[in-house]
Amino acid sequence: MSTLELKKEIHSLVDKIEDEERLSMLYDVVVTLNSQTGSLWETLTVDEQEELRESIEESRDPKNWIPHEQVREEYKKWLSR
């Protein structure tokens, strides 16, 4: 996909999100990525970059998703600090 096609696809996906909490989380991710353009990625080894690419690909499959409340419950001890 070209850069323009990717941007259009991202916009289309974002437009479909109705949940304010998810939009806020996505906003935070985009702001963080935008402020660190290239710097973080360049510090990773080739193996780390590949692992991250695989993780991103796996995260696109809904069967791999974990509800936010389930994660909060499982990690409650760290969240309460």
C-alpha cells in the first residue's frame, strides 16, 4: 500500500470507532509515535523490529484481543500502586 492509501485506510478505520475510551487511547498512541518519529524504531535491533511487526500483525486479529476490564482485573495489584 502507498502512503496515501495507508492514510486513507487509517482514517476510515478511525471513523468507525465510536468508543470514546478507545479513541482516546488511539490518540495517545498516535501522539507518542508522532513525537518520537524514527528515534525509538532506530534504537531497536532487526530482531526486535521484526518481533514488533509480528506483534502488530497478531493484534489485528480480534481473537487475540483481551477486554480492557479483564486486563485491569488481572493486573489490579500493579494498577493500585
